Amino acid sequence: MTQLKGKALLAQPFFNKGTAFTEEERARYGLHGLLPTAVLTLEEQVALEYEKIIDLASDYQKNQHLMAIYNTNRMLYYAIVGAHMVEFLPVIYTPTIADSVTRFSRDYMWPNDAVYLDSDHPERIEEALIAASEGLEQVDLLVITDGEGVLGIGDWGIGGVMISVGKLSVYTIAAGMNPERVLPIVIDNGTHRAELLDDPYYLGKKEPRKTGQSYLSYIDQFIQIAQKLFPKVLFHWEDFGRGNASVILEKYRDQITTFNDDIQGTGVMMAAAVHAIAEVTQKSIMAHKYLIFGAGTAGVGVTEQIKQELVLAGMSEAEAISRFYLVDRDGLITDEMVNLTSGQKRYARSEAEFRGLKDLAAIIEAVRPSVLIGTSGQPGAFTEEVVRKMAAYNTRPAILPISNPTKLCEAKAEDLIEWTDGSALVVTGSPSAPVDYKGVTYQIGQANNALLYPGLGLGIVVAKASTVTEQMLSSAANGIAGLQDLSRRGAPILPPVSLVREASRMVAEAVVQAAIDEGVATREITDVAGAVRAEVWDYGY
């Protein structure tokens, strides 16, 4: 098991079993006198801790209790969350993770196995990665953030590290990614948030963020060193700001094994949703018009991924682009607007055709979209007027307010069902309770990336893919198809989180097969399902 003994063993979360150490183990590892007399099984430990957790008043308190277990007994942590997955996924990740981010400095707990890098000190990168990976079997996956664009809550600096930690927990719970082969990383690049700069207890650098080539040079050095130390590692980028996220992805997507979950992961989830919408409406994905409300990193990423699905379905690039309308804070994006990102420019409409359209209801009246997706972080933006206009132009309007956390969602599921008299096809970003309306129970699909990115990452790691191709992403989107009965009125557009393990397996297998077909798998695989199964880690003493 390990050479550690006594207190040193109890301080190592990957080896510590707490009260589950047997009498024989206590004698062998010098633990007598360091633990209470009783010996509990893992199942008994799970039951005991669960009773403690459900008595806590808030989800954030539950999150903190689970993180305390994470820091002391990793196996017990995964056993508890795994046994109560549907209940605790929202506690360890969205939406509760937002509280962990904003309160990171005040409630800091050590260790959390994260790597803290400083953009002022590239000379320390290698030393930090070597130290953090000590004792790990190998490193297959890095989840990297710099905390500039966290969820819908913006720049939270070094507190963004909790996103990387939480994301990797979901990788393990959902897909069985081995937690001893991953590293959560935060790059402390300063912050623009005055609240943090003025906070005497803020644990990050109190200086403005580096921008432009100065920061991108640091990213270059980080990638080079990480690749040298961990060959064939998967770089998963998370919650970078709109000025850096797409730049990093575009520069490296054909050079290394990498994907950005905000740009591609959310996009793939929406691609899966539009395929389901096409099935319910009996209209091809090519026949729909798509209005994306919120044209930041996530909104453009969603647009790009759905556009790619249209191209794969047979449309030309230009035809596919013509099906999209993007709305930002200044209204419908047109070609005469200034300061557009490269992604926004690709989808800009003619100013002569859509002059000065800013009001969402007026934009819907002019465009008449059949799919409305919200990535704006503007709560209540999908007003009753907006929703009723969608219903006026579509028999089954698809309305997907997917901004996170819940308080930033563009609309509530119950309002969407009521305002459309039960006709809306609804997906939300955070969990939504079923809606009972006129004798029908509407199960609300959640655009939870936990259904997608764990299986995507696992498939990439299993295949040892050299790059992540568009076909692999499309295969991931289609990998969760068939997990729900779309013929039933009120059925969710996306599978429930309770099916996350099955979804992850199906996605991983689809991604591995696509990697093989695309010629980017660098290991020989004859049995795809067997290769995925062999890579899956499970908890247990």
C-alpha cells in the first residue's frame, strides 16, 4: 500500500482510511493510539457522514464539509458523492461552486492538491509542477484556469482554483477518471476586481492582470514545460476571460491535445440539445434559426459548435453561418459595430438589414428564430413578452436559458412552460424542478457539462489522442443520444444527471472511435468498450 506510517499516513488523503483501518493495519502502520477503538467499514463511514451533511443548513456548508473530507480521506469523499450523486453534484460543482470561488480567500483550506502558478515567475513553473505531481501515478489531465471569467460571475482571481478542483472531482465521479493522474491548476495573473484588490485577506496577487503578449508568452512557457514533464497530457482550459480563451484555443488546438470547456464543452452540450430539438419538432437542425443571447466566450462557442453540426449535416460554411443571430449588450451584432471579437465578426449581420435592433422582443419579431439560447448571465432577460413572441412564431419553441449560477439564469422553467401553454422545449443551466402544468409533468433538461466533458476527457485520454478534432466533439454530442424517450410529452431534452455515468461511458466510447477513425489515436485499440472500461477508476479501500 505505502511506506508511510503513523501521523504521516493519516495526513495523506489518498492513503488515509480514518476509522476504517483494520486492527492488522493499525498494528502494521503504527496507528494504535492515533484512532478511536472502533473499526468502521467504508459503507458505515458513508452513512455517518451523510447524516452529518444533510443536517447542515446550506449547500455551501455541505460543500465545505465535503471539502474537509476531500482533504483528509479522498476515497471516502468519492464514496459519499458517488452514493448520493444526484444530490451532491450541485453541491460540489454548479451552482454551489460559485460560493466556493467567491469565498475562497476567507474559507481557504489546505491541502486541495492544486498547483498555484504565478504569471510573474515563469522560472518557477517546472519546480511547481514537479512538486505537485510527486506521488501521483502519472499525469493524464490538467484542468487549468486563471479565474478571469468564472461561470457568469466574472473575475475572481485566484479563487477560480476551486473551479479546477471541482471540475476534476466531477471527472472522477462521472467518468471514473483516476484522481491520482490529474492536476488542478490556477494561474495567478492578478485581478481587475476592485473588491479583491481592496480585500486585506485576498490570497492572490493584488495587481492588475497582465494582458496581450506578456501574458500569452507565459502561457507558451507553461505549455512547453507541462508537455515536457507530462507527454500526451490533456490540457483542459476553464474560465479564462474572453480576451484569452479563444486565442489560446485557436493557437494550440492543432498542436497539442487540448479543449476549452467554456467554448467547446458548452457548445457540444447545446449541439446535443439541438439534435434532440430536431427530433421533437421533426425539423432538421438545418431548418432551424438560432438566436444566441449573450455573445461572449460561451455564446460564440455554442454558435461555433452548432454551426459545425450544420456543416457536418451537409450545409456549406456560409449557409450554416446564415442560420445564426448573435445578441450582445449593444443589441443584435451587425457589421458596423466596433470592438467585435473575431468570433462575433464571423456572425455579424448586415447593419442595413437590421439597423439599430437592441430590444430582444423586437429582435425576435424581426428574426423569428425557432431556437433561443441564453448565455448572457442577465437574469430575467427572457421576459413574458419575449417568450410569448417565440411561441407565436413556433409550434414548439426551443428556449434554453443556460446561464449559471441559478441567480443569473435568463428565465425560470416554470414561467417558460406557463407562458407558452406547455409548448416550450426547455433546457436550463442549473438544476430545475419538474413543472406540473395542466396535467403534464415537464422534466426540465439541464445543460450540465457533467454529462459531456468527463466522457470527452476520458475518451481523449484512453485514445491518447494527439489533437481533439471537430468529429470527436460531434461524436461526443451524439454520444448521449438515445438516453431519453423524446416521444413522451414533458420528456427532458437532455438526459437527467442521474444517467451521468452511463452518458460518460457512451461519450467516451464515441470519442475513442472517432479518434481512431480520424487517425489521431496514438495507441492501438481493437476493443473500444474494453479500452474505456479498463481505464475507469472506482473507489474502495
